[in-house]
Amino acid sequence: MEYIFKLVDGGVTNIYDYTEHYDGCDTCGFGESNCTTVTFYLDYFTLTLEYENSTISDLLKSIGKHIDDIKLMTEEEFCKNAETFLNADNSNYICIDDSYYYN
């Protein structure tokens, strides 16, 4: 099986992202935001993260910075710790939801 990146007991086989834009105030733009939903498909788990005010590019850069540590994780450890290592690089991330489940 081909992996985007390998983990101890499997790996990430696909990544899906979707960004939705929310308009703010018509006159000043207050409240404007972007919500990015990123889903990681692994052999045994599916992890979904929802972030405000970040892009898939920001999230993938964070993964790249931590890839050596990530490769030493199991799939479940990756799912449990994804929010922690992504937030370590950028305090502007606002994680709305982080949920994972067995495939």
C-alpha cells in the first residue's frame, strides 16, 4: 500500500481538505473567518480536524516540521496527538473539533 507518510503500524493513505469562508460584517468585515476541515485517512482510523483561520498548507507545514517524531507514532497516537503538534507551531490555530474513529 502507498502511504503519504508511514507510521509504526500503518500510515496516512489519503488527506482530504475543505475550506469554507464565512463573511463578517458588511461594512467592516468583523467576524470574517475561514473554517478548514482536514480528514486524514489511515489504515485503521479516520481523523478529522476542523480549524479556523488556517489553511491546509499551514497544517502540512506543521506536519513536515514534526515528521521524524510522527513516523515513530502508531496510528492511534497520531490521532490523539495531532492537535498538540499542530498547535505547537502556530498559536493562531483554533481547533474547533478533533475526532477520530476506527475504520
